[in-house]
Amino acid sequence: MTFRRFDVRKVRKLAERERYAELYFHWREAEQMIASNFPHARRYGRRLKKRVEGLYASWFGNMAAQSSIPGQAVEV
């Protein structure tokens, strides 16, 4: 079983909106792999999910603090 390798270099070149969409796509793929019956797919899915969540946190983690809605309270 072969998997399409996640290439962060490709994702870094994208605009912010497309980057978010690409991370979401790979996160969904990881969720499906984790739900698989194949041990190799589950293992790769867990690694991919951890990698994608880390990238999301580093790229979009401060978006909540920069809320575009004035007067909205942000819980931390």
C-alpha cells in the first residue's frame, strides 16, 4: 500500500485561503486513514494528522486573537 506523500513545501507556496483548504484536506485524509483496518495506514494517518495539526497551529493559531468581528470576546 502506497500513500501520496504530504509535501509541506507545496503548501507553503499557497495563499492563506488555499493553504487552509489544503491542510483541511490532508487532515480529513488522515482521519480516514486512522479509521482504516490496515495498520500501516493507521500509523501513517496518525503521523500525518499530528503534522497537519502542528502546521495549522503554527500558521493559523493566532487567528482567534485577531478576530475580525469587533467586540467579540475571545476565550483563551
